Amino acid sequence: MRPPVPPFTFEDSVKKVRMAENAWNLKDPAKVALAYTPDSRWRNRSEFVHGRAEIEAFLTRKWAREHDYRLIKEIWAHADDRIAVRFVYECHDADGNWYRSHGNENWRFDAQGLMAERHASINDVAIQESDRLFRWPSGIRPDNHPGLTELGL
């Protein structure tokens, strides 16, 4: 069981989104994978991922190449067992090139509050290090750090 569980209220959905953001910012693939059903299905950009083992492997690869990763998620819409999210993350590659990635996710949850489906569309924009907006220490975004709307993203 991973509360909150469907049917989601707006407040439940906002909490679920922040829980996901926090988990991804901690960058622990094994722990993050536990938020998904054992047979969860993903589409992430052009990659299709099935099940927790593949999710964990995907996230391990992702965070090995995306250095100084910082993520902010924001609710877009919700229904009984679905949440739509927009997000932005910043990171740099091994050569020091910085990127800001903008995306949308559609999530569907099972009755236990585990994510059964995740569909993500993401676009990357090259930025200068001086243009970064996400500068908190590695880990969870501080509560007083502005969100996407406040940052004008």
C-alpha cells in the first residue's frame, strides 16, 4: 500500500506529485522502483520499460549520465486513479554541458496507490551553467524553493 490511494482528491494528487519529486531527487533507483507496480508499463521519450527491474535499470543508467540532477514536478490535472504532471529538471553531462528538460507525464495508479502506467514526453534545452534555476543542495527540494509556476517555467 502506498498512500494516498485512489480515488484521488486534488490534495491527494498534489501530495502524490511531491512524493514522486522527492523520491526522484534522492536518486535511489531501487527505492524509486518500489512506487511502481511489479508489472508497471512506462514510455519515457522513445524507450519502453516494463516492470520494476527494468525501471530500476533505467533509472540507474539515467542518473549515471545526468549529473547534479534537480527536478521539480507540478500537478496539471487529476481524476480518480490518474494524475497528469508537468516537470522540469536540470542536469549536466560528463562533459559539463548543462540542460533543462521540460516534460509532461500521465500516470495511472492501482487500488494500492502504486503507479501502473507512466507515459512521459520530454524535450531538452541546452543552457549555460549561469542560467540554472535549480540550485538547492543535492536531494529534496526545500519547501521554500519556488515551484515551476513561480519560476515562470
